[in-house]
Amino acid sequence: MGSSNRDYMQSDYDTGQPAWAHDVPTTKWLLIITVAVFFLQTMLTHEVRVPQNDGPFASSAVEGPFRAVSRVRVQPLAHDGFGDGLHISYVEEWCLLDPHKVLGGQVWRLVTYFFCHDRGYPFGLVFNMIGLWYLGSSLERMYGSRELLWFYLASGVVCGLIFTAFGLKMFLPAPMIGAGPCVMALLTLYATHFPRQEILFCWVIPIQIRVLLFIYIALDLYRILQASKGEAAWMTVAYLSELWGIGFGYCYRRFNWHLTRIAEIFDLSRLQRKLRRASTARTLKVFHPEPTSNLDEQVDAILAKIHEQGSESLTERERSILQTASERAKNRL
């Protein structure tokens, strides 16, 4: 037994304090990874020169759970003779949800986009991470770490697929970005358990979770109504990712999904163990003893055969039956 395995060598024993968020590891690591990706977005950039008539940034109508409009911004550099210079993030080039690139084979974007946030609006990251921590930590204690992880990832992927489907029918001017859909799914699931729970909206206004959720739904439905009347472009509906997140969270609760069980179906190691057990079962020879009620009849038939054809005509199975009958007769004595 190594010294590192001894209780008095553990860090928790030395400090007397549990590790930070030790009981909610999924929420903790989702938060850490998202913040780390944001810093990578900011640090890993390169300069691109564009003509003067091109705008300094492209915007997407993605909204976070606190209705902070998210924009995929690029920072303008000093003007020169060719045109404006822009700072483009390598991370955003490879991680944002672009429907055409997803259909071209870059399916990882369905997962990576909700770990990215707008560099020009860091408050969107702050609000989403506060929501993730408040909602995710409570739900993780209820559902378990693995189930919460699958819920978070699945909600983002489903909303990403809906956005990609819109891209098949219409031109979408900007990719989707942000963890808004995932956080809204968490908010919906939390509201189904604690509908009357009050929170401080913007740290000032006390409001029940269910009321806040209804406000989000009403605002999104109003935008869809505007698009149906021609007062807004239908492309704006594609960016209502929070509404799809709300729908996912409601369906999860309504139909009592267990995503961990579904994921186990595709677990290769589990499938291999089942195949090995099935193969072993086929190679084993199972002995089925002769029923006691039929043994006397079989002995009578064998004795009649001996009387007619002699003992040399017996098969190995018939000799085994006689041996079994003889042993049972001895045990009765």
C-alpha cells in the first residue's frame, strides 16, 4: 500500500476542508472550461484585412438567458490604404455554429459553440455562468453528475441541430454562439421542481422562477408572431435558441428521460462485455439430468433391449442411464 493512499497523506485530511465544489464536479468543470475557452478566444487571434466597405463586425441575434444580445464581434485595427484590419479569433473560426460547415462535416461545432461567448460582451459570459452555477449545482445534487452532464450537452446539441435545420431553408448571416440554450434548459428543469422559488433578477427585483420563465417564453413567441405577420424577418426565429432550450428542458421532465441509460446503449466497453458473455454461454455444455419420473420407464426399455439383443447392443447413453439407476438404488438402501 503506497503512502499516497493513506488517510493522513490526503490533502483533505491535512487541511480539514473539502475541495471547492467537490460535490458538484460537473457544474464546476463546465464553468471552468467555458471561462478558459473565453480567454482562449481573446488571446488566440489573428489579423485579417478586408475592404473598406465591409462592416467592422458581424452580429448574431443570439440572446443569453438574461436577454443580453450576443454579437460575434471582431476588433477593428488602424485603417490603412487597403482597408480596415480585423482581429479574428482562431477559436471562433473552428468552434462557432455555422450550419453550412456542420453540413460539410464539421459536426463538432454542435458541441463547441455553447462553450464560446461574445468577446465584445463579457457580461453575457458572466450572466450565463452565474445561471449555470446557481441552477446546475442544485440539479446536479438531485440528478447526479453524469446525468447533468448529458443533460447539458444534449440540450446544446438539440438546439444546435434546430439552428442547423433553419440554415437548410434560409440564409443565416451569422453563426450561433453562447451557452444560453443550455442555461435556459437548466432554468426550465429547475422551475419544474421549484416553481415558486424566488430569485433576484439583476440582483434587485425578486421574482419567482416560473414567472421569469413565462416572460422569456412570451417574448420569444411575440417575435415569432412578428415574423408571421411580416413585421420581422423569419431568420430571426432561427436565433431563438433559448426557446428550443426551454422546450428541451420541459420534454426532459415531462417524459422522464434518463439520458445516462440511453448513453449506456452506445457504451462500447459495455457492449463488448455482453458479447463476451454471450460467446462464453454458447461454448459451455449444460448437463440436463434425466427426470426422475421417466427413469424407471427408460430402465425397463433398456432391460427389454438387453433381453432381446444382448448387452453389447447398448449405447453409451443407455449404459449411463443404467449406471444412474444403479446409484440411486444403492442410495435408497
